[in-house]
Amino acid sequence: MVLHVEDSVIHSHELEGQIGLELETYRVKADGTLARTEHPFPGDAHIVKDYSEDQVEINTSPENSPEKSVEQLTGYLKIVQNRLLDTKSGETLWPFSNPPYLRGEEDIRIAQYHGEERKSTIYREYLSERYGRYKMTYSGIHFNYSFAEELIKRNFELDGGSDYREYKNKFYLELAEKTVAYGWALVPLMAASPLIDSSFYEKDRLGDTEFIGFASLRCSELGYWNHFTPVFEYTSINAYADSMERYVRDGILKAARELYYPVRLKPSGKYTLEGLRKRGIDHIEFRMVDLNPFAKSGIEVTDVAFMQLFFIWLSAIEIKSLTCGDQIQAVQNFKSSARYDISLAKIAKRDGSSVSVKTALDEVLSDMEKYFDGYSDEVKKILEYQRNKLEKPQERYAYQVRQRFGKDYVKRGLEFAYRRQEEIHV
């Protein structure tokens, strides 16, 4: 199903979606190592810990504009930085997706939970054994999006549907399938993690800055992926849940949340497959955005706005259902798009041909520009901002990070991090 974009009601609600952001970052010390102290915000639903006791995760409430979502995120970051300053711990927040110095796995302290929540620590211990702790140090931003209910209801009416809940689930299932096919396009535009310290690859070798040809290490084949490529069924909510559940049933995964995949469909409330079946799909989550060190909030408002436009565009196009082979290739396209030189990296198309990431991204942006032709000047500027990244490599965040921090990633990164802390504190 596609949006009836010619309908005035649909058009009036297109930009009224809800946006939620999840930001992961590490607390670090002045010597460039992880903090190794207890999470300083126990009981705060918006400021939690992720894999590590030192990894802060900020979750914003849904907002109806990119500006409000980033403003809320910035507010929580200020709370965290002020607490770190007030406690005189000497800690600050690391502004990059790739970690600083790692002296060994013992530096990466698994998040500690107690009592009935002890199972969360046990699960993390399982992840440590299966994947190693080093990959757990990647951080990033997840973009959560839901369309205005009025828009989906109007589309439901125009399509003559009979069961709204089933229709809404199908709407998001098809959107997820399209995101699997085209979501790679967001990676080179948001990539900002081309550098990493040598200690990530070799124990006790600290201080050498490594660049190995990726714009985003966490999105590349060296990133945080499962040991296999999952394939999903998008025909119904139960079929989708079943296709995830079978990996757990077959012992390939411990739980559904262990699926490290670019896209998730989520219910309201806690994310479980049972909740997805019972409550239906509430929103879509895109998980492949790097932290942007040059933005105080870790992400530019313009990039949040572009992702909203991207999902609107996806909802209005039609694609053939992805085969098993298509889905496997789609994951490889995500990894390929994380390369630094997008004129050399290749995207495989469904017709069997291949083009450079740069050429394929130009096609996506051109289609979006055509779709949004006639919209406001603000929308035009949002698209121009991304077009500029494509046509001028020096405008890409990965290029800027490499230029500014390539001589000594951790040392210069620390100086930058402490300056940013003071700026947010003011």
C-alpha cells in the first residue's frame, strides 16, 4: 500500500508525525578510558544505562517536530553533563560513536542490575560471551517515527479497508520492508565514525589512530551485526513475529532483542514480540545513525527532519516484496554504504546490476526532490543540505572528523569533549 498523496487530507497531515530519539554515549575519564563508575541516574526513565554501566542511553518522549525532539534531547544531555560536573568526577561524555582507549575487556564493565532485574545483567553477560565486549562499545542514535493517526486513517478510508488495526500493521510492515531496501541511503549521509584507537584491535597498543577506509565503522561489516543474516516475513504481524521467533526457538538467538538489524517495528510500551502481536505496531525504529560530534545534541535538527522526509517518501513509493535473496543483499548494501569513498563502494540493485553508492544515493535524492517539489522552502533547504553532502565530500561528517581528529583521535577527542561539556553547562 502507498500513501494517496494526491488527497488533500493526506497532504495536510504528512509532516505531523511523532519523533523519538535514543542516544547512546559513554562516560569517560580525563585519561581517555571508560569511567568504570556506577550509573549516576538510577530510577530515571529517560536517562538509563545500556550494555555497560558506563554507557548512558537517553530516551526522549515523542515530539511532533524535529526541533522539539532535538531540544528535548539537548536538555537531557545538559542534565547529564551538569551532574558529572557537580560530582567533580572528572568525567565527561564521549562525543563519538567509536570508543576511546580500551585497555582490555575488563575496562568495559557490564551494566549491573539487582533483585528481579538481575536477568538484565545475565543477558549482557551472555552477549559478552557471544560477541565480545569490544563491539558493545559502539554508540549511536536510533530514530523512532510514527505517522499521524489521521493520515493512516484517511489512507485506510481511501483504500476501502475493513479492519483498521490490521491495515495499520500492514502499513508499517510494508514501510519496514521498504526501509530494508532503501535505508542504506541514510548511512553515508549520517556517517561520522571513520577513526578508532589502535587499542580496539590490539590489546595494550594505545594511542595510534586508525583509519581503515570506513566512514562508519559501526555500520560496516566490522560493526555490531549478528553472526548470520536474518530474513523476515512482512505479510502480517503474526508472520513477522513468527519469523523473528523462529531464531530464538532454533537456539540461534537468546531473545528477539538480540537481532541487531537496521530496522525494528515496535509496539507502544516495552518491546517484546508478545506486545507486538497483542498491541500491534506503534512506530518504526531506524538504528543506523552515528553520533555527530559537531552537533551539541549529537545530531543536527536538519538530519532529523530529513529522516522524517525519507520515511514520508518511502510510504509513498511502491516496491515488490523482497525475496530471501533480496533481504540478504540489502544487509550487504548497508555495510557497503558505510565505506568512506562512496564513489568506489557498490550497491547491488534487485535487477542484478550494481552501481556506486554515490550514483545510487544521487538517484534516491533525485526521487525525493521530485516528490517534494512544490513543498515549502524549509523542506527544500533540508534536501539541499543532504545534496550538498553528496556533491561535496568535505561536507560529510566523516570527512570532517577525519580532518580534525585524524592526527590523534583520542587526545584531540578528549579536548573537544571537555570543551563541549563546558559549552552545554553554560
